[in-house]
Amino acid sequence: MTDTANTPLTHPPSAAAFGGGAIIGVLGGVIGLGGAEFRLPILIGFFNFVALEAVILNKAMSLVVVATALPFRAGIVPFSTIADNWAIVVNLLTGSLLGAWFGAGWATRLRSETLYKVIAAMLVAIAIVLVLGHDATAGQPLLTGVAQLIAGVVAGFIIGIVAALLGVAGGELLIPTLVLLFGADIKLAGSLSLAVSLPTMLVGFTRYSRDRGFSVIGRNKGFLLMMAAGSTVGTFGGGMLLGIVPNGVLLPALAIILLISAVKVWRH
């Protein structure tokens, strides 16, 4: 079981929680993500939650952001279009649901010191994917037939583990996978990513609910709602800023933020 002996005191709702969530939401919004990758280091480094509890809180807030983002995007990508691509969603879910359960179970068994290092390593990996994979454009699927099916399950499993361990939706990995492996258009990939993320996150959340660290949600409901509200507002604002800052500048800057965060989490 993860060491939670140094569990912090309950954090009351505050302007810092809302403001931090809003800034994170803007960062995520300008690149089309929920911002959970940036939220987790702040929960650990600024608000002083221990690793597992920070992941669980991050997962809860990510659920709020993803659940609201899917209907918000319905005007651009209708639910009927998502339904038409049900086979892709099921393919990835076959792996991601198992990965989420496995990853969450693994996280609850790790000592905090080890989990900090795992989180730091994954933040570095996401920074690399952010720079190399975010500008992928739709084209011919990388694989077809049985090979595509197997690759989808394997990719989903890995993404499910990452999503569970970091408390994120996994869009930074899902979107490049959908574009490259399945040849999906970037807008469609964004909505399909949410359709895969929501049940995947629910499975990880359910597994975390069996651990004593899950009580952090009950102790910090007000804080969680304030930060989730800030994240939602920030994500909307970030979407409005989309395109103002060129990706050639934005993506490396965000990757650097993730790398700095990874160093701080590693040293925590």
C-alpha cells in the first residue's frame, strides 16, 4: 500500500485553487487537452498533496473536464459521427480499460517516493510526445486489418496505464494514436479521444475508490470543485486563444514546463 503517513491537512476552497485551475485550463485549452498534465505537478509541488492523493484528485478533476468537453464539442463533431466510428472506440477501450485498472492498482501499491519518480518519468515522455506527435495530420492508417486491431489494443493498454498513474484523460497520447494508427481527422480524433477517455477514467477512478487514499476527495470537496471550475473556465479561454501563438513557439514552451515539473516532482 502506498505510504500516506504524510497526508496533508484539508485544503479549504480558495482563490488559489480556482486561479491555479484556470491557468492550467488555459495551457491545456490552447493545445486541445484538459491540462491535467500541468495540474498534477501543481497539486504536488504547490498544494503539497502526496503523490497518490494528488493523482486521485487529478483524476476527479479530469473527469469533470472531460465530461463537459464532450458535449461542448458536439456542435463540431456530432455524437452520430462518434457513433459511426464505434469500432475504433471499442478497439482502444479493449486495451485502455484493462490498462486503467492495472495502472491504478499498481499506483496504490507503490511507495510515495517511487510513485514520484514514475510520475516524473511519464511527464518527460508526455513532453516528448507533445512536441513530436501533436502536429500529426490525418492520412492513410498506419496499419489495417488484424495488425491494426492488435496495435489498437496494445496502444490502449499503455495509454490506460499512463492515464491511471497520472490521473489524466490521456488525450496527449490518444489523439496522435487515432490520427496515425487509424487515419482520423484531428477534430474527429479529439472527440473520439474523449469518448475513449471517459470510460477509461471511470475504471481507474473505481479502482482508486478501494484505496484509503481515496478519502482525500471527501476531505477536499470544496477545493476540488473550485479547481475543477477554474480548469473548465481556463480550458474554454484557452480554446479562444487557439491559433494566436504559433505551435512552433507554444509546444516547445509547454514541453519545457513539463520537463521542469518532472524535475521538481522527481526531487519532491
